Amino acid sequence: MGFFKRHKVWSVLLGIIVVVVVGFSKSIVVSNTDCPTERNYVDFMTGVVDPQTPFLLDKGDLARMNEDNMNTLQIYFSQYLPAPLYQIEKPFILGVIKEAKKQGMAVHVAGQTGPAGSSEGTTEKDIEIYTRRVLEWAEICEECGVEYFSPIAEADLILDRDRAIAWHAEILPEIRKVFSGKVYAHWSCYSPDDVETQKELEQKGQGWDLVDAYCYRVEASADFDGVMLDFAAPTPFQLKYLFDPSKPKEEGDPYRPDSLETIVIATAAAADELGIPIYVGEFYVLHMKPPFGLMSEYAVISGEERAEYFGKFIDTFAPYYDGIIHCGWDFKNEPAEQVIREKFGALQ
């Protein structure tokens, strides 16, 4: 607040800019409500999500996604932005939804976890805001004929697992009052409680029971129309075992982590038991090293290696899951794009 007291002129100018931009954005919202409303559910979901999707995508990108055999666009709205910025974001999202629908793609809309997206920083006031915005977007998505909706992407990361389950129970009936499409639970399968459990187990030379953690999320999604699970970028340690269920623990390694196939088979069986479809909400393999040391614990590999791992991920998921979404539209003109195009095409 001190800045605004010392710089009243700049504060007034900033206020005027915000009012103008918000007013402009609201006029665009009105013009973007003419979305094709017919729903286009897909047999096997293939697509991409990017937190910056509404600001970066254009018609050419959506056409190229079609060429890469992606039939679904997953797009996030922000639950953590201040109200003026939240209003500014809305027309961008609506514009992308409209263009995706015009090109025959299905759309999945979800609330986006914030930059401070750990459960420790999420207050009851935050949850009130999230609830209000989720129900607002559920109504918008109904008007636009959106096929799929999730209240929060990676709900356990922003609320913690058990609080997310309780919140889902409260908000799901309210969503169904205004949205008639498919409503999916979307989990990161990683929350602060899990991190502490993992650290404790690693200190004892044991691996975290990922199968149990993932299956718990599936079982908690019984009242939804489907469940989406995220598979984070692998660490170098995980890559050694990720795609080889029979590989024994190497000497010197503290434990042998679960293979991807082990987790996938178990979670698919849990979803089948409930009679609901199961999807990869996000999978990701790092190619270029992020700035500022972000995600420094994960493996950074070459473009050719990344393409190879894309293929391995898709081949592992495809026999058991009902859809696969990649996190990030960041593989254009890379070897991985050709892998996506061929393997997603074979799944249509």
C-alpha cells in the first residue's frame, strides 16, 4: 500500500487502465458467447493443456493440433488471480473455446491451481472465491456447449487430499445444477501430506506407495463422471525404472520405485470397478532446462530422447486409459510432435 500512497498519480492512471481494460474485456465476453453449443464427446481423448493457452493460442495453433490428431483442448481458468485480472482473462478463454468448438474439437475446462498452489497457503476465504468462480465457469461452459469440466485441476495440490475430497462432495451437486456435460475429478496425485510421507519412507530406505496414493484418488472420484490423474516429469532416478516393471533394484539405490505400468494397471482397474472412465490429465517430460532453477530435481533430456519417452508414455497409457493429455504445447517442430501425430492418430 505504501507505493500507492507515495505515487497517487500513477495509482490513478493504473486504476483508469484497469477500468478501461475490464470494460473492454466485458464487451468481448458478450461477443464471444456465440459458441457452437452442440457437444462432441470423443471415444478416446487426445490433447494438450497449457496454463498460458488463452493468451498464446490462435487459429493456426488449433488447426495444427487437429493435424497432430488432437481431438480435445484442455484449458484452465484462474482461481487465484485478483478480480480485475480474472475479468481480463475471461474473454481470452472464451475466444479459444469458441474457436476450438468451431474446429470440431471437444473442450475440457478446469480451474487452475495458483502460483502459491500448496494446501498450506489455501485459506477458507480462498475456497469461497474458488467456489464462486467454479460455479460461474460451470454456467459459462453450459452456455458454450463445453463437453468436460473439472472444478480444480490438481485439487489435492491446492487443497490437500482430504480437504479436496470434502470440497468436491459439496461443490459437485452445485455444478450439476448448472452444467449438464461430463464432470471429472482432476488430481495431481501429489500433496504436501504425501511429500512428508515420501520423505519419511525414503529415510527408511523404502519407496512411497504410489499405487496406493493414485488408487485412493480414483476411489474418491466415484461420484464424478470420470477421473483424471497427472503424471509429473520424471526424475533421473525414476527414469531408470519407469518403463521396466521387471527390472530389479540396482545396487546403491535406496529403493526401487514403482514402474509406470504398475500404477496405470492398478488405477485403470480401480476406475473400472467404479464404472467410470480414466484419463491422463497431464504428462510431461522436460526438454529444455527451466529458468531460475525451477524443477531442478527432474531429468532434462535431448529432443530425440524426449520423443522416445513420449512414445513410451503413450504406449503405456493407451491400452488401459480412455484418454491422454500432454502438459504444454511446447513440442512444435520437435521430433516429439511427429510421435504425437502418429500415435494419437492410431488411437482415433
